[in-house]
Amino acid sequence: MELGPITGLYVDGQDATDSIRTPEPWALDHQVHLFAQSEVRPGPLTDEGERWMERQQTGKVMVVCTCGYSSGLIDHAELEDTVASLAVEHTPTPASG
């Protein structure tokens, strides 16, 4: 017996051909993250002989996306324009379900 190609799908006698879907193509996921660069140094000794770490921001930030994009270190002043330009092409991928 020779079988031909499947041309339709029937479930319980009903035509369900429209429910056959071609899988969507794969696309890169987009999730933008921001990282602020900071500096650290040991602080002065306390009266108890303990030493705390001091931290301060350098004024540099990095914008990265899970698709592989990275801005490298940029001045904090450039952050708003950089993120705005990424908003169109790096829109977060919605969760399915």
C-alpha cells in the first residue's frame, strides 16, 4: 500500500487542518541590563581596629543585552540616549503563556 502526503487533519470527523501551524522561526532574546562601574578601597581603621571598604561611582556605565550587544563603558550622561536608541531593536521578548 502506498500512502500519499497528508493534505488535511481531521479530529473526530471535523476538519482541523487550520490548527496545523508552521513553527515560528527562532529569534534572539532581548533583555537589556545596566551596570554601573564603581571603585573600591580600604577605609581608615576604626577605633576598634576594623576596616570598612569605601566605594564610589566612577560615572561610567555599561549597557548589555542578552542578544550580545554591549555599549562598552560610556559616560553616565550618555546613558539616556543610548538606552533610547536601543529601545526599538532591543525590546524585551514577551513571556509566552
